[in-house]
Amino acid sequence: MTLSDKKNDIHAKLMSHYPEVFEWWYYIILFLSFVLGLIYCYSSPLLPGYIMIVAIVINFIIMIPTGIIVAVTNIMFILDVPISMLNSFILPGNPIGFLTLQAYITSCQYQTINFLCSFKIAHYMKIPPRITFSMLLICSIIATIVNYITAMYLLNNIPNICTHKNLLWKCLQTESSFTSSVIWGVVGVRKIFGVGSIYYPILFGLLIGLVLPIISWFLWKKFPNIKWLACIDFPIFLAATNMLPPAPAAEYVTWFLVGFIFNFILYRYAHVWWEKYAYVFSAGMSCGVAICGFIIFIALQNNNSEFPQWWGIGGPRRDGCPLAIANYSGFVLTD
């Protein structure tokens, strides 16, 4: 089906007036990325050359299913744990190689889905596809350069950054990635989750996650008159657990509170307002957080003005949850 097909909606018909992106544009980017990846793999003693082929094959397998889930649910499913287990078998005892392969697979999946989402927004905004493609490519290059320069500047100029000694500059996602490299890349999946280990029961979660959707689907087919059974979607229910490692404990309470207010109270008792403003308000809050963070850093933290101390920001992470970062034995690392 093409954009000019008579069966299409008004958006597709309007977009059919713009020339589409040539397929060979995508092939050139794929070829250049693949060649640069091969050069890096062969020039690094930590990575075998076949890593790039493995990454591409895995992405071809998982891209369409995850894309369908994102399109239907608007929830990004990044298969971190299964991919981490696979990478641990491919590159045992190689944490840097593990993180590199992990980046090739998960980052490619994440960026591809975001690329498609941007094209979808451009489709509804009636932006020509070739302009969208060009801008996304240029912005990706600029963002890569700016992010690298910014990261190097912060690492070289902020004392104790990404450590427990500087709570104003926490790197939760980086700490999570480091922990993953130790668990999967250094220790290995066999020692962490092998039979007899203290974490072995966690593997049963894979079986539970496989069975729960089947049970809900069976109940929905068995009792079609019970309407609320059609609303049960365990992958969506459990998707938020993917952010548990890097997210502070207080964030989940905030997410639940905002979601409950908007998607239950306002949806039920102010549906007209919700239908018109909910998603715009959501985008506004996301932009507001970014702008507020910038203002707080420039106007307050940069002038040594700290937030007042109170019990709600106690603990090692200043989130009021002192045991949130405790290990299996209940020990909290303080320095």
C-alpha cells in the first residue's frame, strides 16, 4: 500500500503529495555504520569481528515485534535482560566488550523506534519525509558531538561526579550500566543465576512472564462477556519494572500519583478536558522538567544555593529512602 492509495486516511493522502525518502539513503547509512563498526571491532582486542553481524541479526529479529508493541501501547520495550544474558554467553569475562555489544543492540533498537516515532509525528504534522529524514540525521550527528563534549567536560571539572560523595551529580543510569557489566560481563550468568545461587529463583520470573499473558488471553476468550478482562495486559503492567534499577524509589510514587490523577480521576470525571488537554499537558510537563532543571542549575546550584533540608530528602540518595540502595544483605554503601 502506498500513501496515494484510495483506502488511506486523509493524513496519508495529504502526505502523498511529498516525495518519499529514497531507500538507498537508508542503505548508505546502514553500510557506513556497519563498516565503521567492523573497523572498531577489528581494531579493538576486546571485540571479535563477528559482533557487528550478531548485533544486526538480533535487531532484525526483535525490531518488528517491539515496534508493534510500541505502536499499540506507546511503551518502549527494550529487551535488556534477555540480551544481557545472551551477551554474557557470547563474551564471558569481557565487561567492556559486553557493554559495547549491549550498546550496539539496545541502542540500535531504541534509536530505530525513536526514528519511526519521529516520522509518525512528522506524518501527522505534514512535514515532508525527506526534510524529516535530513533533520533527524543532522540532529543525531550534532547531539553525538555535543553529548560527548559535555560528558568529557563534566567528568573533568565536577569533583566526585557519579559518586556517593556528590549527591548533586548522580549518574543512576551509568551506575546501572556498570553494575550490569560486572554481573553479566565479569561474574557471568552461570555464577549469578546458576543452580544453587541466591539469585537462581529470579529465573522463574522468565517463566512467569511467559505464562501470564497466556492465562489472561485464555480467560478473555473463555469469558468474553466480562469486559474488564480485555483490559488486562501483563506486559504493560510489568513494563515499568524495567526502570527499577536506575530510578530512585520516590519516582515510582510520583509516576503512580500523576498517572492516577490523569488517567483515572480526570479521565472518568472530566473526560472532555482529558481528551483535549491530557497529552498536551504531559508534553508540557516533560518540557517543564528540562527547563526547570536548567534554571535550577544556573540560578541556584551554580550560586551554591541548596534546597532546604527536611526528612523527605534524607538517606544516601536524598530521596527519603535510606534502604533503597541496600544490597542483598541490607548493607548500604555510603562512600
